[in-house]
Amino acid sequence: MQNQVKENYTISGFFVFFLIAVSQKTGIVSNFQSLVVRDAGQDAWISVMLLGLSLHLIIWMVYKMLGYPAKDVIDLHRTIFGNFMGNSLSLLLVGYFFIISLFVFRTYIEIIQVWVFPTTQTWALAAIFICMIYYFVSGGFRVLTGVCFFGFLIPSFLIFFLYFPIRQGDLQNLMPVLNHSFLDLLKASKSSSFIYFGIETLLIYFPFLKLPEKTAKWAHIALHYGTFEYTVLTVVTLMYFCQGLLKHTLWPSLGMTKIIEFTFITRFEYIFIFLWLMVIIPTICIPIWCCTRIMKRVATLKPRLSLPFILATLLIAALMFNERMNIDVFEKFIIEMRFYFIYAYIPFIFIIYVIRAKIGINRK
Amino acid sequence: MNSNIHKALREISKSGDFVQKTITVQGKLLHFSYYTSLINHEQFHHDLLSFIQTSNCEIENLDDLKALIPIEGIKVSSDLKQISLSLTKGSIFLQIDPHFNEGLLVDIADLQLGLRKNNNTENEYSVIGPKVGFVENLDTNMNLLRKGMITEKLIFEEHTVGSVSKTRIAIAYIEGITNPQHVNTLRQRLLDLDVDVVFDSSILEQLIADNSKTPFPLLLSTERVDRIKYSLINGEVSLLIDGSPYAISGPVTLFSFLISPEDYYLPWILGSFFRLIRYFGVAVSILGTSAYVAVLTFHYRVIPMDLLGPIIESRINVPFPPLLEVLFLEITIELLREAGSRLPTKVSQTLGIVGGIVLGQAAVQAALTSNILLIIVSLSALASFTTPIYKMSNTIRFLRFPLIFLASLWGGLGIMLGLMFILGHLMRLKSLGMPYIVPLFPFRHKDFSDSFIRSSFSLTSKRFSFTRPLSIKRYSVQKNKDTSDDYDNE
């Protein structure tokens, strides 16, 4: 039952940093600031920070569940729920990962249509991205890790451009600190929770890491980095926007980059959006890869066969969302779904796993 | 088996340069068969004929004859196949009259005929450093390498490739440094190869490369002796081919192609600076014109007002969209380059002036292109020639064309898509089974000391880890530099 990954397909454990950090970056170009500010006001950054810190617990659970010996969630499902139930649950995950990649995919196309090419047809953009995704995913997991690596490193320098909104911002906007109730802060955390997600793919690619148990620290460091980045970004956003405007801004981060000007470049947000492709492509590719991986493990379907099928579905599904309203509803759904998956489902199987392990020891 | 080899040979070769001569020595008839185009005639007359004709000994059988001739490696043979093969390699076949079923094979091939004696590395020039290059002769090339590395660990492993050309090749590596895995991979690929004629090392390079569906060269080919020495000492395996002045070396990474030997001959600060300039050149060469197309077609808002003025002014009379304008100039430059490399040196210099200056100026005055584009195109053409290895600079020049088309379709997004695609492609490439873009991915921080910059020799005392050498240390670092300042000691 154990399906050991051959060593020449594995990646060195510290690359988990890039795999997690890149998927967490996607939220930067979204409306999370306006969502979080609705409940927590100027204390939004505390909510964002709390949320990031709470995820350490989830990562710890994942590593505990899947380590010793390394396995993926499919094996875990089988041991916990038996073969049939476990496999069905794993197949449900295909849908979950598909929806995640669809969400990232569609939102990026929307950004391009709104900010850069208003007249371009969705299908044309979607089709060229699909080709790209096919090329990367069919390269295997190591190529995907490489894309994550570059997708993290190259756009990372963008954080220095926060200097411009900071220069324009007003520290008074953050005052008074902590005048919201704890419950409000938690509510705000929940509404913006989608920004940190990206750790659930760890459930599938875990056995691809070399010595995964020993390199857990890199996953935590990635989360730390993400938390730091988002907290800084939220603080800067709060300094730059007044809260009333922020609540109705769809892409606050892009709005802030708009003011950046050099002697040879204005409208910096174009560069920002194009560079963002490097973040978006791996974030779509990894869930897609997870889909094909689950199908391979559960239904023994060859990835070469399942991948074109999944991508075709992705293309058609992306074309169905043609209005902002649709995407909005979809976003709300995604936020709920991911929240419960991370904070309910993973602890749930963790508890069952622990109980089973205890019983197993007692029986021996 | 034909007992009369003399006759059989006549029947096998109908070629005009196949000669059969008969001379009489002391009443015996001696028959010679050889290709007159292959043998060394001086050696034939001085070392062979004169000894036989002036000798006083009885020539009764082949052994007597063998003792007479002062040349090594004489074989007695009666195997027709072997004889005819040796003849086509430049041997001479000697028979004594009644015994037509066997004879002597004497190797007096003239391998130097028509070959140049030296090569000035004109295609991979460096101002400082040795200028000796490989030539078309395998023995000379092995001699050049052996002279520079006085060690018995330098191994040449000879094979023959090509069903018609029977080209001699030599796999060179240093025992105890080069990972045997690479030698085995290379040897296996060469032995599995079926090809008729090997014209040049580049053909072999393409045939044994890991992936042929790529514009990138997956093995390094160079005519510089110092470069191959450097590759060998770093644990790579090299391949020398008879008849080609270019040696092949691998496994290599993308970044090996941007290394020039001159980096090591200059102080490391200058060497690093020039290497960075080269990387910048690659970026300009790939992105220059496509960025122009993207910006002027879609994103003119990215240009600040002050800069937009001059650009509009220079383009105001140009009737074409940026894509056509760029393609027109790029193709002109490519034509110039192609014509320049096909024409004799003196003509091509004149052509460069006519094409470059006259055509460019005229194109601007005729309002076919803008001044600014002319600058960008010539800059990016210039930048592409900074790449030290010719094959890689071709690749880099080629890559801009898909990017130009993508830029005209999707602007900056198209360029980014193209770059991502190239990146993904690079990550999938392998050179002799090793990943192509180490030290970036897989990440090897130790190899960074000699990648984008050339660090000082005290930091590059270890070999590259991507070649997986058997011993990682090259030399120990000497600390005998006088860097002490007066300040602490005065």
C-alpha cells in the first residue's frame, strides 16, 4: 500500500520553503485588505498576524500526521477510513484542488482584463495560460519546484517598492491600537484567511521531500515569512488608504503600486502585474499537479491522460465566470471552503490519526 | 577465401588513385598495392624502396622483407578485409611474387597532408592568454592537451565512429577527478551511435546531446586549448574528434557558456565586471526589441511624458506598426550577419560598413524605421556577440524572435509568458544527464563563487559540484599576500 517515491524524483527538503511561500504570495494582489478592514478597522494587521501564527499549528499537525514514514494524505485516508471510504475522500480532494486553481486562474485573468487589456477575450488569455500550465505540470514535480523557486525569488524584490506608499502614508491611520474586541479581530481573520492558504498541497507532495521530518523548520520559516510580508503589507495599506476608501477598493496593492514613478518608468503596476505571472503560474500548477497525482494514486490514471482532461475542464470552467458578481460569489465560497478545510478538516483527521495511533499502541 | 590477393584487390578498388606496382629486386618480383593519395611518398621512397633495393640480403620470404624495412608496426596478413581496410587508411601492401596469398602491411599514411599546423583561436579570441587552438588532427590535439597537463592521470580513450568515415575520436578525462558516470554516459552514447560520416564535432554533439528539441547547445564546443584544460580539471569529460578543430566538453550548465577564459586572466574584480556585462548583454539582446514592441504597441503609458516626446517624434513619419518596423531591422541585421560570415574577410568588412551605416541611415531617412529603434536593434545585436561561445550567441539571437511576436500579441504579458516558457524549458534540459541550470536550480550555493561573478582564486579552490567530481579540492589557498596595512603596526 505504501507508495514510496523514488529518490531521483524527490526534492531537497528545504525547497518546501519556496513551495509554501509562493502559494502564499498570491493573496497580495487581492482584496484581502478591504475584507479584513471591514471588521477590524485599523487593527487589521493584528488579525493578519494572528492568522499567520495560528497556521503554525496546522503545519505542525500535517508534519506529525504524514511523517514517520513519509506518506501522503491518500495513504492516511486509507488507513483511517478504510480503502473505499478513504479513496472516495481522496477523490473529493481532486475537486477541492481543482477549485483552488480555478480561483487563482480566474482572478488573475480578471486582473489582466481590468488593468491591462480591457478588450481581450477571456478564452484567448485562458488558452495561452493553459498551454503554459500544461508545459510546466507535464515536466514533473521537480520542474514545478523550480518554477516555485524562481516564482518566489524574482518577484520578492517588489517588497522594497513599499517604500513609495510608506513615504506617502500616514502613521496616524493606525491609531488607536487595539480598540476592537477579540471577536472582531477573529472575524476579520476569518474573512481574509484565504491569503495564507497553500499549505494544503503539502498533504499531497509530502513524500516528495527528502527527509521531510527534519526539514519541517523550512515550512515554518516560509509561514513566518508570509506572515511578516502580509503584516507589513497590511500596515502599509492602512497607512496609505483611509478606511472608507479601502473598504471599496478591489485591489489595494495594485492601487499603491500605481504611484511608483521613476525617470524612465511610470505606471509601475504594469510591471507588477506581469511579474506576478511568475507567482500565479506555480500557484495554479501545484494544485493541478496534486489533482493528477491523486488520480494516479487512487484511480491509477496516467497523468498524461488526466492532465489534458483537467486542463480542458479548467478552461471551460474559467470561461463560465464572465462577470465580477460571479467571481465575487465564487470568492466567498472559496474563502469558506478553504477555511473549513484547513481549520476543521485537517485537525479532524489529525485527531482521528492520534486516537488510532494510541489505540494501536495499546493493542500491542 | 581468394588465394590471389593481388588480383582481388585490383577488383575491389576501381579507384584511379589505387596503384599496383611491380619491381624486381635480385631476381624476385615484388608487388606493391597502395592508394597514392594517402601514403607519404617521401617515406615510401626513402624508408621503403631504397632499403629494399640496396640491400644485399637474400629476400626469400616475408620475414626477410620485414627485417629489411625500418618501419614499426609491420603486419603479415592474408585477410582480405583487413588488408583493404588498412589500404584505405594509408598502408601499403607488399607481396613477393609467387606467394599471392599473403603479404606485408606497412603503415606509411600521410596524416598531415593538407592540414594546418596551428590555429589561432580566431573565433574565440581573447586579448590576454594563450592563443593556441585545436587543429583538424587528433594526434596534434592530444599532444596539445598532454603538453599542458603533465600527469599520467590524463586518459585518452580512443574509439571509431562513422560507418564510412571511420573517424577516430578520443574521450579525454582525468582519472580520479572526473566522475566515471559521465565517461560511461558519453562512451555509451558514442558506441550506440550509427552515423555514416562525421564531418565535424558539432554533428556528434547534436547526435549525443540529451535532447535535440531545443535551441540551446547542451554540450560546450570550443577551439581553445585552455578552455578544455579548464573543463578537464573541473571534472568534465571532453571529446576530441579527428578532423575537427572543435572539442566538445560536458556536462555543462547554461552559465558555462558565458564564461570566457579571459575572466581568469584578469584580476577577479575586472573579470567579474566583464562577466556581469556579458549577462547584461544577454538580457539586452533577448529583451531589447521585444520590450520596444510591447511598450509602443500596448503600454505607452509606462513611458514618462518627457521620454514619450522624443519617441513619438522619431516615429511620427513611420507608417508601420512597431512589429513590422522591428522585424524589418532585425532581419536586416540577421542578413548582415549571415552575409558577413559567408563572405571572404575583406569583402565582409566593406559589407559591414555598407550594410550597417548606409542601410541604417537610409532606413531612418526614408522613414522606414525610427532612430530609437535603430539604436536598440544595433545595441542588442552587439550585445549578442559578447557571448564567448558562438553556438550560444546564436541561440540568444534566435530567442528574441518568438519574444517579439509574443510582445506584439500580448505586450509585457507576452514577454513574461515567453520568458517563463524559456525558464521552464531550461529547467527540463539536461547535459549528460545533469541538470542544465545549476547552481540556480537545483540550488548549489557553493557553486556561486564562480558563476555570475568570478571570485578571487582563494574562493574558487574547489571544483564545481554539479560535475560531481571524485575529489572536490583543486588547490590549497596560499596566504602569502602582503595585505597588511601600516595603521595597525606603525
